[in-house]
Amino acid sequence: MTRSGHEYLASLRDGREIWLDGERVEDVTSHPAFRNTAASIARLYDLAHDSEHTPVLTQGGVHRAYAIPRSYEDLVARREAYKVWAEASFGFLGRTPDYMAGGAAGFAALPSLFRTEGYDGSAAALAYHRRLAEGDLYPTFTITNPQIDRTRSASEQEEDDLVVRVVAEKDGGIVVRGAKMIGTAAVFGNEVIVGTIEPLAPQDVEHAVCFSVPIDTPGLKFISRTSYEAQARSVFDNPLSSRFDENDALLVCDDVFVPWERVLAYRNVDVSFGMWWRTPAYLNFVHQAATRFWTKLEFLTGVAILITKANNTYQLPPVTQAIGRLLGRVAQAKAFVLAAEASYEEVDGGRGGVAPGKDISFAQRIMAGELYPQAVQEIKLLAGGGVIQLPASGEDLLHPELGPLVRKYIRSPGTPAEDRVKLLKLAWDALGSEFAGRHEQYERFYHGAPHVYLMQQAWEGDAPACEALAQACLDGYDLRSTR
Ligand SMILES: Cc1cc2nc3c(=O)[nH]c(=O)nc-3n(C[C@H](O)[C@H](O)[C@H](O)COP(=O)(O)OP(=O)(O)OC[C@H]3O[C@@H](n4cnc5c(N)ncnc54)[C@H](O)[C@@H]3O)c2cc1C
């Protein structure tokens, strides 16, 4: 059954080992670097648990993202659920629980993939899905190897144990050691699944392991990046970073014991790679992410419209055209979601499930990674210096001497100073702050680096159809057509 936000917050007070600025964080729900974002996530749980959105967000008392979609209509219903949560954070919480929930549903759609001669992880894969769905848990994931030296495979790094690997087998499970990046939202999660989405070399067999453990598992450490929430002056001054800083953390496994029932892949490079790519897990990720991306563009475009209206530039033809271009980009982002659903495919060898179309889902990553920085630049161009020429905080507006000055000089016709400062501070938080910079990097990399996904598109895209069409044109004439 779904949990209330209150129950979710209580689940985070479990003694997890989170480090920030050289200090161990006792309780993420009350710490100034995390508490507002934890509360924002709790609100998502409340929306699903008991609100007007509950029928859209759940099915049979379980979040809809956990359902294995069996038809086009199921995909549409799942997207409608994704959209409600995406709108609740204006697209700035990327790794809400529904992201990895789709991954778990993807594993459950094709459990046979986890069954090999050497190890059968199919029961663990199904148990993972069932445990998360029934407990309404927040699943997070670290499935990228630390960069260290990208020219060497996991087992060939200059020291052992830099990348998570199995160091011992014990009664009832395995012991793992090493690091993984980047645990987005892991500090707010209930479980983290540790694996490798990149292909591993045949010699990396000790690293070819995938397991999911509770965040408070002994030996599991999360080293947080700078907290933008902690840096935020107030909600008025930093309305996004103060409430939607989903955090990113380095995961360190310091001899962590993992029981077999939590091990999905074991010493098998084909399974550790195929579980993401041959099940619908990755396509389900993109379905959530593409819906969120579309929502975020809607939000940013809305901010652009409000700024240009406040600055009284909206009706200038070049500005109206720029808004038109942004609205076209919103439609483009939406079109990728709808087209991936319409081109759905049955899961080969699975349990009767379907997944969004691969070709279009894969292409969405290229479009989004390229479009996001462009859209941000376009909106900054529309905003001009107003987003910089702002009082340091709302305190200046409240000050008896400064307040009247700020109100006099930071205003626009029809937009009082308070509204203008509020809008432009929101815009800068979204477009130019350190939080905004992280978002640009996120949209470029969270689904892999371009050298990976462009190569994948070259393999998976319909090259034969394109080639055949060009060839058909060539076949329609020859040298005799010279005269
Ligand atoms: C904000 C953010 C949040 C993230 N959250 C998560 C998360 O929750 N869980 C998770 O598992 N991962 C997460 N990631 C990690 C993400 O999956 C990786 O960033 C992505 O897979 C790319 O890997 P990399 O960052 O190691 O880049 P690299 O693979 O090191 O690539 C960086 C650049 O190096 C060059 N390069 C490297 N190797 C090659 C090559 N072989 N050929 C050509 N050029 C090359 C390219 O210029 C490339 O753009 C997150 C990333 C970001 C930025």
C-alpha cells in the first residue's frame, strides 16, 4: 500500500551514514541541507496516498509506476501518473521514486534474463519489484563506475576496489567493496541498487554484480556534494534550490554484506549489462524522464513568458518569435513522449508486457541533451540584466529605508517590485544559479554520455530504411541521365 508523507519521512530516520562537509548527518529530515527537499518528496507521497490525484497515481493501492504495462492504454496511464509528480516539482526532481520503480517493473517483465547456469537472480529480481511496490519504498541507484581512468576497465584501475566488486562469499551472501557514482537522491531513498549500466570487459567478472540494499546497511556510506538547499537564503530568494535539491552523493561500500536474496546479478557481465538494456528497465526510465523533461520545459517557457511580459518586451516581434521557438520545443518534448508510447513494443520472451518504442526513446536522449542548454541560453537572452540586478534578499524589500527604493526602481508597468523580484529570483535559480548549472549537467549526462548514446542510436536507429531510401533515389537514374 502507498505510504503517507509522514510515514515516508519516518523511514528516513534509520541511522543511515550520510556525510556532508566533513560531518556525519544525523537526520536528513531535520538537517538544513536536506529537510526542505525531504518535505517536498513527502508531499509527493501524500499526493499518491490521499489526494485528488490518488486515482491517477495508483492502481490497486500501489504506485502506477510499479505496474507492468500490458497495453498502449497502460503506458498512457503511467505517463499521466508521471506527469502529476513531475508538475509537483516543476520538473526539478529527476529521480523521484517513480523513476527506479519503472526499472523494477522492467526487471519483473523479463525475470528469465536473470537466470543463467552460474547464478539464478530471477527470484531476487522479482522480490526486488515486489518489496518496493508493496512497501511503497523509494528506490535509488548507482550504476555508473567512478570516472578515475576511463581508458581502463573496472578491474584494471590502478588499485583494487576502486569500483564496487565482490571480495568474499560468505554463508548466506557476498561481501562487496568499492565505490559507485552518482547516487542522486540516495540520501532520501530507502534502498539503493548497485550495478553497472555500462558494458564490462570479460575480465571484470568480479565487478559484474548487481544488488539492492537498504540505505542504512552497515558499511554503506554516502558522501554528499555541496548542498544547494543549505546555500539557499530562503524560499523567497531561492525558490527551487531551497526545496528541490535532490542531492547527488558518492556511494562507498566498505565491506558491505549482501544476502543472496538481494543479489540480482552475480559474476556475469552479460546479465549485469543486459538487465538494463534487454529488459524494459531503461525504456521505462526514459518514459518517466521524458515526461519530466517535457514538464520542465513547460515551466521554463512559462518563466520566459512571465519575464517578457513583466519587462514589457513580449509583443516585440523578435521576442514573440523567441517565445514561439520555446513553445515549439515544448511541443517537441511532448511529441517524443507520445510517439514512444504509440510505437510501443511487446517485451520479447517476457510476461506479456509492453515497453515504449526503443528507437524514439533512445532518440529522446539526444534531443533533450542538446535542447536543454539551448533553451536555457534563449531564456537568459530574453531576461537581460534584470535577473542579476536584484536585491540580495527579500529583507531589502522589508527594510523601512531600502524597501521604498527597491520598490521604486525594481518594478515594471503592471508588475509591482515584490512580484518582479520574486519572478526574477525564481528565474535565476532555474537558469543561472549553481543549482541551475547542476541541472544543465544533469540533462546532458543522466542518461549516459553522448559518446555512448550516439553510438547506440547508430546501432539501434533505422539505418537500413534511411539507406534504402537514399539508394532508391540513386537507383532511379544513371550516367545515361546526363543527357
Ligand atoms: C547530475 C547527475 C546526476 C546523476 N545521477 C546518477 C544516478 O543517480 N545514478 C547513476 O548511476 N548515475 C548517475 N549519473 C551519472 C551518469 O550516469 C554519468 O554521468 C553518465 O553515464 C556519463 O558517465 P561519466 O559522467 O562517467 O562520463 P564519462 O564516461 O567519463 O564521459 C565524460 C566525457 O569524457 C569523454 N569520454 C569518456 N570516455 C570516452 C570514450 N570511450 N570515447 C569518447 N569520449 C569519451 C567524452 O567527452 C564524455 O562526454 C548522474 C550524472 C549527473 C551529471
